[in-house]
Amino acid sequence: MNSRQIADAAISIQNKRITNEIFMIIQNDRILMHEYLRAVETEGLDTVNRTIGKMVKTSYNLVNADDREENPACTLIQSHQKFE
């Protein structure tokens, strides 16, 4: 395996869990968590979570993988799309 293949493999692993990582940042940051809860209060949980997921995809120019993470570590979400 060359250096490019190693980088591609590592990036692929991260892409599969990037959404969970972003939600963990929100969950573990006091200010972001406060703002998240306010947004959920006004916009609704599904809308907020869907918007954050779409922003992750757009911000990192990701493509959907064929499967979903059904058991994320973050407690703010029950599942999330994995990306390639």
C-alpha cells in the first residue's frame, strides 16, 4: 500500500463517521449544545438533525455510502448516513 492508498483508506474511515463526530462536538461543547437545544425547541428535532447532516455532507463534499450507522456514539442522534 502506498502513501496515497493509506490516506484514502483513512479518509474513507473518517467519512463513515464524520456525522457522528460533528454531533459529538455539539454534544460536548456547552455553548453549541445550548444553541442546539434552542434550535430544537424552535425548529424541531428532525429538522435540526437533518440540517446538520446535510451541512456535513455539503461542507465536506461527501457522497452517500450504501449504509447507515444505526448505533452512533453521540446521544443526540439515533442513526446517521455514512459517506464515502
